[in-house]
Amino acid sequence: MRNDKLTPAQLMGFREQIKVLDATVRDGGLVNSFRFTDEFVRDLYKTNIKAGVDYMELGYKADKTMFNEDDFGKWKFCNEDDIRDIVGDNDTDLKLSIMADVGRCDYKNDIIDRANSAIDMIRVATYVTTMPAAIDMIEDAAKKGYETTCNIMAVSNAQESDLDIALDMLGKSCVNGVYIVDSFGSLVPEQIKRISNKYLDMADKYGKQIGIHAHNNQQLAFANTIEALSEGVNLIDATYDGMGRGAGNCAMELLLGFLKNPKYKLFPVVKFIEQHMNKLREDGVLWGYGIPYMITGQFNQHPREAIAYTEQHKKDYSEFYKHILDMNS
Amino acid sequence: MRNDKLTPAQLMGFREQIKVLDATVRDGGLVNSFRFTDEFVRDLYKTNIKAGVDYMELGYKADKTMFNEDDFGKWKFCNEDDIRDIVGDNDTDLKLSIMADVGRCDYKNDIIDRANSAIDMIRVATYVTTMPAAIDMIEDAAKKGYETTCNIMAVSNAQESDLDIALDMLGKSCVNGVYIVDSFGSLVPEQIKRISNKYLDMADKYGKQIGIHAHNNQQLAFANTIEALSEGVNLIDATYDGMGRGAGNCAMELLLGFLKNPKYKLFPVVKFIEQHMNKLREDGVLWGYGIPYMITGQFNQHPREAIAYTEQHKKDYSEFYKHILDMNS
């Protein structure tokens, strides 16, 4: 499973085990309250199939007793009927996933058996401190027949000793994959390399796959993704036009332009961006690199302050810098 | 001179030999025909001093018999009087450079002795195929008392065997530094690593410094710069807000946020961006990452097609993709 640093020959070739997951609706949904049109989601589904993408994440499985359905688009809840409206029985090579957050998902009731669902994989999102709850969700999903992953958020803020214990717990669980999640976009490639090797040590020991989900606060989402790939990380998150919370994610178009597996096709991705992503931006949906996100990324903190600032269309960056400096003192 | 791959301790520390060069007026000038206000250039000069930047490049030394002075701002020509208006005798720690292009500079006449100039360094820009002309310019500048560098453009299109010969010629010359220039923004960190090591082999043999000038077509300008730094490259180009031709350059604010030498200060850079760079964008000056630049970068070709396309404010990316595909077949 582990590969050494890419040699020139490996850089020219490709690794079959790499799987690309499109998280546009799920992470992108965080910036438009999941209010995508059916046309958008259907075209994205068709585009992912044409582009050779391996997984498409349709959204969250949020607890309806905690979140009001009127306050969000349907992809925060991913009702089976809504999924079927888009994908039918999904008789394609594209697998489908949903994300379930620790503490925000009534998984025992709301996640049905895989035999009755179009969904193939459940991705459990957790902080390192809530690992037992995450593992309970993972075991529940696995028993129901799903592939499972654990996405350990905010890894840049986790104590490394805690992370070691959490990784060992996951190693001993039935989870299939574990993701490095740089929620704050604060990590640089050298750190991604070190963290990747920590995760891959666990993966080697227990027979798991490792994934990466990067944010673009320092224009490093793509670079950090390449770095992880080079070390042997195989499960790769990306979004169209980098759409995602705050500074956004690793852009699908950059990733597919880099990967050499001939099954991946860039043209349909470019076409989709032309047809749909520009429209979202024109409608006022905000995401992508900017100075405020750079600042929260450099300070290794949650982007919420930068999001609020950006939504106000403010440009007094030096005041924002001082504000974040004050928050950290 | 050569450092091995950064260890965690090296990542936390810093390397004294690293020198940051601000190329905003020079590379940024390519997108506004060098029409910066004096206030902009003066504030940038003061900001570079406050930020601890090591060099500031003021523009080109273009041949006035080839280029009409009315068609460009003054920083395409860098008259000594214009420089003195901004910097006086430059009694500061900030060194000043200008760029001289092979074939576009009447260097024997237009570059005066350093003793009579505020300029400290001449950077000679060349393709790998015009190395004898570049070396003649370098020897001329060195004789006049300047520090000198050679910036080998479009390295991604150079034959590696030609590059080896060119590097050896430079090694035997009196040049102080040699830059890796990814003019098309087509290189990924693994390639930068390989190229850095080729240049550093020459540097070790002949006692030179190596530099990097990256473009952001694939959102990799900062990442490629970090990669080169990690390998032992010490001369680093950056521009405020990434301003530069096409997709722009490595952003100064990202770079100074990354470098750990306490002499570098981020706050004045953020302040300058707030006060000046947003205004340039509002005035219609175009630079920065976009899908057309990604496409020319991935195809390893000059960004001129993407620049023309972007200036027309077109968004039919799939047509542009096919156009570039056709050009390459």
C-alpha cells in the first residue's frame, strides 16, 4: 500500500489504487446552504461519470430533529427519494457517498440498509476527541453493508499523541479508509508529508486506505493533495472549481489534469464549470482563496471569522489581520 | 550551499541565506504596461523596507530604439532619474535590481557603472538557446560593478541536455545566481525538485546561488517555491497579491507568512495590498489564476492565448480547451 516518494517513472505513470471523490455538493453545499438545483446535481452526476470520477458525495445525512428542513436545500439531508430522483438505481461505475457528522446524525434510524439504498459509502466526520462515537457510527454503517471511511477533521489542531491513539482505534475498527482533513487550510506540504506517513504507518499495519481532504487558504490545496498522493495516499477529495467552505478545496480540474490514469477525462469537467459554476458565482455564492482566508490559515484557526468578513465584502485586510492577531493573544 | 530535504527542525527554523526579491513592478508591469503611479512605487519601496524584503526589482531596462516610451510606463525603461525620484540614494538594507532581456536591451550604452547608479543587481533574462548573448550581458554588468543573475526562462520547454550545457557555461561565468523560471506555470513540485537538484549540482560545483521564479497557472506558484526552498534554493521571487503576467506569481503574503526568519514582517504587506492592489483590480488590471491559464499551463505552453481570451472576458472554457488542443495537434 505504501509507496515511496514518486520517482520520475511513477510521475509519468499512474497508480490504479487512486480513487477520486467529488465533494462539490457536500462541501460546496456549506456555502449555499445546499440549495443546488436538480439540474445542477443531475448534470454533475452525469459529468462525474463521463470524467471517470470514482465517487460522488451527495451531501450530509443531518438529523431532522436538529436542523429545520426549510432552512436548507435537500442535500443536507439526502433523503433516499431525492437521491433516486437524480441517480435512479445508479447502474454505473460511479459510486455514491454521503457524509454523517458525529453528533448531528440520527444514524441508527436515518441510515437504511445498503441493500435498499443507492448509496455505497458512508463517510463519518469527527474530531479526534469523539472517536468512540465515530467508531459506533462506522460499525453501524458497516453492519448495514456500506463501505466506510472516517474523516478526522482539523488535524492541524489535534495533539499528535491523541491522534496516534485515535488512529490505532480506527485501525482496529472495521473502517475501510481514514482521511487527513486540513479543515483550516493551515498545513504546508512538508507537514502533509509527515502526517501522511503517520497515517500510512497505521494503514500498513491494519490494511486500511488513507485519504486527503485539503482546503485552499494558502493556495496549497492542490499542492498538499499532490504531496499526499506522492507519499501513498490513495483516496482523494476534490470539488469542481474548488467549491467549498471558505477558501474552498482542491479543484477537480487541477487534479484530473495531473492524474495520468487515462480513465480520467478533463474536458467534461471544464464544460461543467463553464455551464454551472460561473452561474453560481454570478448568483453571489462566495468561495475561494482570498487574503482573509490566508490569514486564518496562517494562524491555524477555523475560517469562520474570514467567512463572516468576506460575506460583508470588506477589504480592510489590515484591520482583519489585527483582529485575528488579537483573538490569538 | 545544498540542503537536504527539510527536516522538521529545519521547517521550524530558517536559513539565513534565503533572499526574497519583490518583482511586483517588473512582472506586474507586464499586465498594466508598467503604468504604476509614483505613489504606488514609492509606497511599495517603503513597504518592502518595512517587510524586510531583500531586493526590489524596479522594472526592465528596455532599448528605447526598439520600444516607444509613449507606449509604456517609465518602469519598462528604468531611467536613473526616475529611480532616484523614488529611492534617492537608497540608504537602506533593501537592494534594488532591474531586469535586462537578451535582445531587447542596449546594455553597453544604457547600463551605467554601478558607482553612479542606485541599482545593485542586474538580472539577465534569456532562453536557454541565447546563452552566449546572456553571458556577454552578465560579464558587462559585472565589470560595471553589479551583482548579476541569469534567469533562464521557459525551463519547462528546454531540452535537458541543452540546459546542462547552458548551466555549465553559467557556472564558468562570473554570474552570482541562476534562476529556475517556470514561465508557463506548467511544472509540479516533483519536477521542481528534480530541476532544483540539477541547478544545485552546478551551484555546488561552481559556488553559485540558485533562485526560483514561479507562475500560478496551476495554483502551484507558492507550492513550487516552497519545494525549491526545501531543496536548497535561496533566491526567491514573489509579488504582492501575486501580481504578474497571466496567472501571476508566487504571492509575497503567502511567502512571508511561511518564512520563519523574524526579519520578515507580514503586516505591512497586508496593508499595502489593502491600499493599492484592490484599486488596481478595480481599475481593470487583470491577473491571477483562472481556467484558461490552467489549460495553457497543463499543455505547457505560453500563456498568450489565455491572456487574450481573459482580456475578452470570455467564459466558454470548453471552446478554449478545444482551441488549445487543436494548437497542440
